[in-house]
Amino acid sequence: PVSRVMTSPAITADSATEVLSALATMTQRRIRHLPVVEGGEIKGIVSIGDLVKYRMERIEAEAEAMRDYIQSA
């Protein structure tokens, strides 16, 4: 049965959970998918790949903004 391989109780996040916090939880607990729960209902599931992609996009956007700022000075 699935119960033999699943985490119990389930590790979840809510929509207000910060990306870095979710990444830390997933890394520490060695899980690749994190259910997002609101009001006792699953609203979605994020993967570690989703979160890493989001962080990379943010880092690239910040670097581009910094390059633009430096070039305009």
C-alpha cells in the first residue's frame, strides 16, 4: 500500500509559504513534491524543480536590473 512509502503526517505548505522556506523544507526532508493546502483542501502541488526554476528566474532578473543600473550610471 501507498501508506508504506508516504510521509505521515504529510508535509505541506500554504500559499503564504516563502519559496526559500519551501525549498529548505524540501531539501531537509528529502522530498520532491510539496502539497499546497488551504482550509484543509489541497490547492496544488509544487515540485522542487518549480521552485528552483522560479529562484533562477528571480536571480537572473535581479542581475539584469543591476547590470542596467550600473550601465546607466
